[in-house]
Amino acid sequence: MTEKNIVILISGRGSNMEAIVRAQIPHARIAAVISNRADAKGLTFARQHGIATAVVEHRHYPSREAFDAALAAAIDTYAPDLVVLAGFMRVLTPGFVARYEGRLMNIHPSLLPAFPGLHTHERALAAGCRIHGATVHFVTADLDNGPIIIQAAVPVWPEDTAETLAARVLREEHRIYPQAVRWFVEERLELLPDGRVRVREADWPEQALLVPGVEAR
Ligand code: GRF
């Protein structure tokens, strides 16, 4: 297996980035962590772990196109096989998304296609959902949409607040994001003509994490 270069984009805390780094995925080289904010907490962890970091501040650019061009230039310095969006809070232009087609992943804190966009935990509570979760998907020009790679479900309890629910979902995010990256590195992800993703030789319990009480097949 050839080694894969991975660039991770963050905007803040970076706990998903941290989970991917800590997973020490064989044949995966975290080439750089790039942030659109100089004060992103996750940059400290990356530096402490000897990972190259860069900052491309969106507010220094007059348009989304100009920012995305500068961001792509910074990313391409590291010749990435995979670009991982990990709490990266900028909407990307279609040109940027097309440039990294099939090698750009995102994590979203809901069971897509439910609740694209912001405030997913509040919205899941307001809708009375009994089940909520997180999704890792390939990025397409459509916001928080695109071929689903892996999902994790969690129960919603009556006493939940957005914070307790977010924490339960985040624990699962830290489990499924490294798994998705591992599959990519192992070249097991196949984009089917109908737009779905097949995971070669995956065990289903591993792929679609189970809600309590549901038996594995
Ligand atoms: C995560 O919940 C992620 O799904 C969402 O933003 C949060 C980022 O957290 N897009 P972190 O920066 O990875 O800690």
C-alpha cells in the first residue's frame, strides 16, 4: 500500500483532527493542518505533535473565490491524496470542491440527509427525534450533502440538552472519522455510479453503527 498524504482543515477546537492523528492510521501521513483562523485551538495540538501548520485567514480575502484559491494553493503545497474537513466552518466554492473531487471528506453532526447546516442538535431536539448522530461524507457542491461513507447513531433522551446531545454525538464522531480515513487510505471506498459509496469488504456493524437493542447481522 502506498503512503497517503492527508491535509486536515480546521476552524476551532480540532477534536476530530486530534482523533484522526491519535488513531495513527497505517500508511497515512498527516502532512499538514490548515486553519482559516489563527486562534484555532487545534493548531496548538498539531504543532505539539510535529505536524506542519498553516493559516489562511478568510477575512484577508475580498471574495470566497479569492480565499478558496489561496487555500487551495496552501493545501497543494503538501500534495494531498485526501483533504479532510474537520470542523472547518467555511462554505467552499464549487471550483474548490471540483478540484478535490473524490478526495474531500467532511463530518457533519447529524444523520444526513436530516439537518444539513448549523444548530443540528437544537434542531434534532426541537423535532422530537429519538435518534440522532453524525455522518462522514464525500463533499459535493451541495452543502452538507454528498455520498455517505459512514454514520453513527445515538439515542436522544428526554432530559437531553443541546450540550449533552452534542457531547454524545461527538464521541461517535471521534470513532467514525478515523474509520472513514482508514478506509480511504486502504483504498476500500468505491463511489458507485448511482452516487452511493460502497465499502469493500466492510463488516456492516463496523460501517453503520448500531442503535442499542438492534442486533448486528
Ligand atoms: C463537530 O461537531 C463537527 O461535526 C462540526 O463541528 C464540530 C467540530 O468540532 N462540523 P472539532 O473542531 O472537531 O472539535
